[in-house]
Amino acid sequence: MPRATRPAASDALARRLAERAGDWVLPFWLERQTDPGGPDATPAVERVANVTHRERIPVGTLGSAHVATVDPRGLVTPHPGGWSLDWWVGADDRWHVPCREVAVRQSRLEGAPVVETAMRVPGGDVVHRAWAFNDAAVGDVLAVEVENATRVPVALALSVRPYGPDGAVAVGSIEVREDRLLVDGRLAAWLPRPAARLAGGSWSDGDAAQVVLAGDAPAATQLTVRCDDGLAQVAMVVPLAHTATVRLLLPLDVVDPSGPGPTAVPPPDAVARGWRTHADRGTRVEIPDAEVAATFAAARADLLLASTGRSLSAPAGTRTTATVVRALDRCGLHDEADAIVASLPDGQGPGGRLGGADPDPTATGAALAAAGWHWQLGRDDALLDAVAGQVAAGAHHRPASGRFGRRSADQPDPATTAWLALGSRLAAVALDGVGQADAAAEIRRRAADLTVDAATLPVADAVVLAALGAVDGPPSATDVLDVHDGAVVARTFGAALSPELTARRAQVALRRGDRAAREHLRWLVDAAGPRRGWPELVHPRSGGGAAGAGWSVGATAAVVDLVLDLFAVAVDDGLLLCPVLPDAWLGAGFEVHGLPTDHGRLSYAVRWHGERPALLWELERHADGPVTLRSPGLDPDWSTTEVRGEALLAVPPHVEVPATAPAAEPVDPGPAEGQSFG
């Protein structure tokens, strides 16, 4: 049987599973949606789809395109669109199934793609962990371990399930050997020891879970199950003593089913520290709000994960990938952005079109913008020289039609025009910077007719482009968006809430000095929760994913952009430092080190003298000439063109500093002449 099914076949399997609700153990989302008395009950009129809990946490390694996912109850899906591995715990009182339990908590370890799911049972917690690592012999490996942290022994069942976080998946055969597991003929896992008991199931025989939950799983160490209907399952039961751990290793690459497994397995805390080390290579921020800081750390790690194996014509779309490049560069993670921008020539088509197979006519402009942002923020002259020809050709491209062919050539889509104008402007600046003045001048000449009235843009496009500094737009471009408890409503999808648009609207608010940005940020942090991530669209009632991707790369990039905008927003003549002061930052020190901006690399720190903030700053300018620094959130009347210095600012507007704010502490004199900001 195939490892994944056509959508129609998958829909049919999902409908079959829904018909067995109550008899079969289903994924968390389907358990919730088929419970007529529950808050997430959802009638499936045409198809059974996850519209309440699509959220998931990505797990992978740096430098690989393999990304596994973990759903809110610890259901692990090693491959997109493939089978999943579930876990159930037999305690003193009964079997506990995470997708049906209330006492389940999930979090990340140090914000890394290391997921911990804890389920409460009598006597304490049983803890499920998932992380990935690379082994020199077998490639990328997903580790799944379950630890008994209770005071008593329990039984553990690990089950291969014919479904995932989005729907049903065809599984035709499963073979359990003493030391390994095969699904549809492919090695699925190395087992640490033979199972004590095994139960198999199929559409005709019923769910293996019912055998396990009834305590009837027979003693066995090997088992083969086949199901022509594509609903094969197996449950492997092992005893788990107090403090004991069972660990399965799942290959993410195709490996020899009879070959040896990994030689060593790094522990999850070591993997989490490794991710932190990689992320800390770039821009360093000190954020006084612990929840915002933790959310930012996780989003930055997810950006690193999203960057691996990605090209400018990636399935996520060129526009999304361009924003990933920008966010990576703003984080100082230039090497990862390099790899994406270097793929630009691979996606070039007739007439200079960029974006490969991406059907969106904005792809060329977005690819140009990515190259321009990368040079502007990272100053990689060598890379831009290498792709300069493709950049120049791309800037000469004019789409034959509007977005997805809905408009004619003489009536271009405003969003397509806006992205091409943005990309051309950034590309011209970059080519000028590497000494290709003639090519830059030609791009500017050809782009002179690319004018866009922001009022003609679709609202969502206007907000995104305004957040990126591409269009000014009237205030109504963002004010007409519906907002629900701080979140932007994506009206294209009914009442679903959009994390990405919420973050972008907050960025626009920051540019205006609008304190509404704080409400948007708070919703984003609350929506992320301890899992620290966002689906593409959020269900307003369940708080889970309602549609689109369960892990939104676009939202992740937008939130990273937003948090960095709290520190500095680039405008034409300079930088706005702390454009809006969040409440949690009042009276608390905050700082940023080595933040790449359009005008140079910025570092500054804020300390408090009672009600007054003291600012120390240093700007490593890209070019000679004045750069004006302002700080509307701290002191709207203050500005300077000095590249380094210190200043005691006025009491911030509209706010009262808490009485617990530190008393006057001496102002750091800043770096000595000729030395860098420390």
C-alpha cells in the first residue's frame, strides 16, 4: 500500500474512522470533533477535516529538510502525510489515552524543537519526549522516548496509527520484529527491546486499541498485520518501571531495513542546548517579559528549522520564503539566509521570471526583495555578485497576467505590481552597493512605472507590505481589518484568526506609534502558549488550528519581525528605537546587541533612573552620512545623529513607571572611544 493517499482516498478513510468514533482511538482533533456533547463538535457535511486543532510543533535537525511533527497530545508524525505513532499508559486504575485525557501538558525544552508532553496518572506524570538528531551512518533520526516519572510501575503501549494531524492515511502492512518495526515495507523504527505483548488491527478486525485497553493483548514479540482497506494498526506493549524510560528511534531517511541503527543518541537537553547555541550566533536581545522572551526564542529556533533545505521557490511560496530570509537576516543568521538566496538562479524561467513553479505572479518581486534584503542586512557582496545577472533579469520581468490569471496584462494586479516595485527598489540598492551602477540604473528606469495606490491593494496585502515598509498606505488599510480580542480576523476564512496578519498589523501600529501593537503582541503570545508556535489560522473558540498549515512559517517569521521591531524600526532617514514601550518593560532593563538594520548594525541598552530611562547606544553605519535615531516610545522629543553615546531621557509618555522600578542606578559610561558597544 502507498504511504500516502490521494485526497479523495484520504477523505474516504477519514469518514470511515469518524463512523467508528467511540470504538476506535482517533487523533485528538477527531476525538473532539466527533463528540456531540463537546465544545469542538463539528458536523462533517462534505468531508472530515481537522478544523479545530491543526496546530503542531515541528521537530527536525539543522541542515536537513526532514521535519516531523508532534500534535497537542504527543501524536508523532515522522513524515508529512504519513502514519503516526501514538502512546497510551496503563496505570493502576485504567488505561490513559492522551487524546482523550484532560490532564495533558505540552511544552518545549528551552524553546528548541524538543517537545515534552506530560500526562498525569495516579502517582505522578508519564512524560513523552520527541527530538531529532543526525547520525553519521543512518542520517536523520527522530527519537521518541517515554519516561515513567510516577512512583509506581505502569504499562506503556506504542501504536502505529493510520492517521495524522490532518486526516487519515493509508497503511497497508505493518511488521513487528524483535528489534525493529516496518510500515509498508519501509523501516519505521528501531526498537530498544522486544515487545512483551502485541495487538494488531484492521478495518475488518477492529482497532488494536480495544484489545489493549481491555487488557487482552497476547504475549508476543513478532507480528505482521495487513489491511487491504489501508487501516492497519499495531500496538506494542512493554512494562515501564518507576523512573524507567523506553526510547524508539525512527529513521527520517530511507535506510536498509536490515542494517544497523544509530551508534549514539544525544539526550534531549543536549539537543536543546545545541539549538540555543546556533540561535545565539546572531542578534542577542534581553527582553524583560519572560513570556515574550520564551516565545521569541522558540520562533527563532523554528526559523532555523524552516531555513534548512528551503529554496526561494519552496512549497510555502516565494513571498513567505522571502519574509523568512528577512527575518533570518534580522536575527543575524546570515549563513542560513545565504543558502536560500543562493537558490535564486535555480528558479529562473522565461523572461527572467523568478520563483520556479510558484504560480503566484508576485513571486518574481518577492525573490528580488529577498536578494535585496539579504544584501542590505547582511552585506554579502560575493553572493550578490554571483546572482547579479539573475537579479537584473528578474527585475526586467513583467508578468503576463495578474495574480493567478484573474486580470489581463493591461490591468496588472496591484499586489503583483507592489511586490515587483519593492523588489526592484531593493535590488537596485543592492547592485549599486556592489559596484554595478549601470544595472541598478536600468532597473530604476524600468521600475519607474511601477506605482501602486495602497488603497487599491487587498487589505491583507496592504498590511503585509506596510509592515515591511514597502507602502505607506492610508490608515484605513489596517483599520478596516476586523479584530477579535487582539487578533486579526481572516474574513476570507469566515471567523478564523490569523497570527501572521496579527503580527503584521502590530508592526504597522509600531511604525505609527500606536499602542494597539501591545494588544496584538499579547494575543500572539497567549495563542502560542507553552508550545510556542502558531498554525496558519486559529479557531476563535478552540484556540487550535482551524485551516491551512498546522505550523505556519509565515507567522513565525512575522512574529520574529515584530519582536525585533519593538527594539528598532528602520525608516528612510534613520531608526526608531523602542517605537512603543510595552507595559512589562516599564522600569526594567532591556537591550539588543548586533541588530542588523537598513542603516547599519545597532546595539543599545536601556536602564532606569527612577521614572526616567537612560539610553546607551552604538550604531555601526553601513555608509557615511547622518542616520537619525529617535525613540518615540521612550521620549518622543529626543533624537540624535551621533553613532554612539548615552542620554538620560524624559519620563515616557502615557505611562506610569511602577513604584517597584529600580531606584537611580549609575549610568554606564558606555564604550571608550574607538571601542565597540559591550
